[in-house]
Amino acid sequence: MARQVMDREKLAEAQEAADTAMEAATLAAEKVAEVMPADGQRKVMVTMKITEALADALAERAVVEGITQKQVITRALAAAGLPVPAVDLEGTRRRTRLSAA
């Protein structure tokens, strides 16, 4: 009888470990999906320092046009002749420097 109780406890522990592993795998897959678009092109972060006045102007333009700051920038890059993939022209969220204030 004691052995059956131990076996059940071990089974419960194994199930809990499997559930935890599945949860971790699901979270990892979601993170990969966030940075790896369906077309397989990996996304990277581009960081730059600009003046506060330019940052405010960028935020204002995004608010006025109803688009994201990323869209303002990528549209400008496309207008300058750079090959901007369609996925980079899409907005992801509406929060801007001005709307956060």
C-alpha cells in the first residue's frame, strides 16, 4: 500500500514537472513568434539618440497621422529609397511619446 502511495506521489510530481515544462515551452514559442515573423525574417532592435525636440516632433507626427512612430520612420526610409519590407511598415501599437504623457 505504501508503495502505491509513493508511486502516485511520483506520478503527481512527474505530471507537475511536465506541466511546468510545457508552460515554459509555450512561453518560449510565444517569444520566438514575437521576434520571428511568419516570413522568417528576424527582427532586430535599432536604438538611436536624437534631440528631445526631434523626438517630440516624431511623436506629434505619429499622433496626427494616427500611426506609430516606427511607421513614421519606416515610411520616411521608404520614401528615401530604402527597400522597406511591408512587415516593417505595419504598426504594432498606438502608444507614442505624446500619448504616454
